[in-house]
Amino acid sequence: GESVGLHLPTLSVQEGDNSIINCAYSNSASDYFIWYKQESGKGPQFIIDIRSNMDKRQGQRVTVLLNKTVKHLSLQIAATQPGDSAVYFCAERRDDKIIFGKGTRLHILP
Amino acid sequence: NAGVMQNPRHLVRRRGQEARLRCSPMKGHSHVYWYRQLPEEGLKFMVYLQKENIIDESGMPKERFSAEFPKEGPSILRIQQVVRGDSAAYFCASSPGQAGSPLHFGNGTRLTVT
């Protein structure tokens, strides 16, 4: 079965606040992790990735944190905007496959 | 993800018919992956292909499902004798195959079996 995706099914955040989406993985051999955003009716869109030799990586308004000790991954979105409403998936590379978790729906409150 | 092209976007089939889903990867990408997604669920890996080779089909049902990625032309996911449980969104993704490269997804084919 899938090992990625300890998550809250829905996360509601006030517009302008920061969002933190969490994910756990169980395979300590996984060496590459990715966050995807999926809007309704569309395919997953790459947000940011991180290799296992790093613990933090920043992009535009997004930061991914990797804690290998507890096998935990998080996505931080700064100054959340209405356009950030989507389902967010963490994914890990395992045996040349990318394995997805079930996702977290981010809901933006006005 | 506009670079990965999937067609058709929507496909309706009656039980027992065949469904063919096509995927053209991004330019320069030689690795193709197929995933299946049910409503409100994550993406389930089905198969990983390179040109003319199936690398990993551990997620493919043993019967009725097949995939190919020929030397020329798109990758095809074929479902024979469809049943209602095959109704889902099927996503294709491609990558250049280098370690640490993310997958780039198409917008999927939504299969409805009536």
C-alpha cells in the first residue's frame, strides 16, 4: 500500500496567513520528495522538490522542510492567496516510481 | 503541465467496450508514467515505460489493462472489456529520466463507463 500521506483531509486558512501542509513517509530509503498542487479538473502541477541530502528548500512563496529523523515532510506557503486553493500532494520516489499520498485540500477563507 | 498532451479529455464507454487513452510526453522526455485517480483520492501508480520498454508495471491490473510506448507516436493505455469500476481519471506524466527530475503531468482523461 501507499506509505506517503499522514495528513489533514482539509485545511482552512485565512487569506494572507501562512499555510503549513504536513506529510509523513515510511520508507527511509526514499531519496527524493516532491510537492504537487492539483486544481479541479487538472493534472498535478509541480511546486517544489527536495533531495534527502537537504533539510530545507525555498521557492517563490513556498518552502519545503524535510525531517529525516521522524520521516516528515512539510510544505509552507507564505501569504496564502485565493489562487492557492487546491489539493496538495506530497510524493516520494521509491524504486524509480513516484508514489503519492492521498492529499490535503487547502481552503482559503476570505 | 501543458507540455504533456493527453487525449481524449473525456471518454465514455459502455461496459464491455475497449478504451484507448493516449499520451504525448513533453518534448525531449523519453519516460512515461500512467496513474489512476478516483474522486477525492490520490494518484495510484500503474505503469512506467521508456521507449519500447515497460520498466515497471507493478500497479497494473493483471487482466484487461495494457500499456505501450512505441518508438514513434504517443504512449497508449488500453483497457479491454471495461467495467464500471474502471471509471476514473487517468493521468500521464513524463520526465527526461534523470535522477531527481520531477514528473510533469497532463490534464488527464476522464473515463466514464456506463
